[in-house]
Amino acid sequence: MLWKAAATFGTEARTRFGRRLLGPEPPAVDRIRGQFRLQFLLKIEKQLPVAAVKKELSGLFDRLHAVPEFRPVDIVVDVDPQ
């Protein structure tokens, strides 16, 4: 279910962000406390308004969680993971 949710999110997010969205990929540690993880990386140019990106991502997350099959999938956003 996680890979299917990630593929669905990735397909929809790429229509908005294009090649700036990388993933999904399993991280170095792909399971913590029995929960599997996947990651995306979104590259945002400095001139792009961050508030607009946040709003777009929030809408994408809401649409993903509107699908009953994907409601158990938790989404965690890590801003500036480096």
C-alpha cells in the first residue's frame, strides 16, 4: 500500500513540480518501529514563493488522504533535510 500511495502522490505531484520532484526512494533506514518509510525530495528555487509550494503540497496531501485506501499512510515533511 505504501508504494502504491507514493506512486499516486508522485504522479500527481510531478504534474505540478515536474523534474524538481525526485523519488519515491527508500531511505537509508527504511523501517522504524515497524513502520516502513519512503522519501521524496523536492527542489525549490529560491525565487519560488515557499508559501505557494506549501499550499500546493497541502492540497496534494489532502487529495491523497481522500482515497480511503491511503488514509493509514502518514506523511511527514522535513524542511531543509541537509
